[in-house]
Amino acid sequence: MIRIPQLSPRLSEALHRNPVLTTDVRKVRSDSPSEEKHLRRLLWYLLGGTRGGPNRAEIIKTLQNRPCNANQLAETLRVDYKTIQHHIRILEENGLVSLANKGSYGAVLFLTSKMEEALPILDEIWSRIGTRKISATAKE
């Protein structure tokens, strides 16, 4: 199996099993159309192709408005803390969020510049698959 660089092993395996989603990221150049295509596929997989997609979208929308730590996200979104930690790990492994002072208690989460540029893609995905309303607190 060819491992796709910069992706979690689980996502790399899923992309390998589904060749429609696979792109050779070694040939991707910064700010290229193929990079946007790869990012679009990644977001479709993480947000539209998995059960946790709506929660991940809500986390991204909340972080778009202000940085938070995992506990604040759990309270805002009314989701279990361990669930938030799981989704944060997935988003971080795929380069969509970053932690300030990683490993410290109450580490604050920020969207990466890659994710900030991809917010229109997130909105497009959500408009197509949104079965659950993103919480009003996340939009404010």
C-alpha cells in the first residue's frame, strides 16, 4: 500500500481503498488548482463522508469566530469532552486546526491558514449535506 504523506494512517488507508478520492500529493504545488482539489476532497471525506462530519464542521465554525480550548468547545457545542478531543485529533492530523502550547492543559485551538482559505469550501459542503443545523452560537 502506498502511504499518502501528511495524512493520518487511517485516512491514507481509506483514500487508498477509494481511488476516486486519491491524488498524488507529492506533485501538489502551493496555491495550485490541484492543491485546492486535494483540499476539497479531504474536506468532503472528513465532513461529508463520515459520521462525525457534522461535529467537525461545528468545531471549525466555532473556531472561525474565536479560538477556544477543548473544554470550551464541549460546553459551547454541548458534546462530550472525549468526543471533542477525538475530533480535534482528526482535524489536527489533517492540518486543519493547530494547538497553541500543544500538550499543556487548556491548550487553545486555532484554524490553520490552510483551513481559513478553505472556509468557502466548508460552506459549500455544508449547504449540500447539512442535515443538522449548525448551532446558532457557532454562527454568531
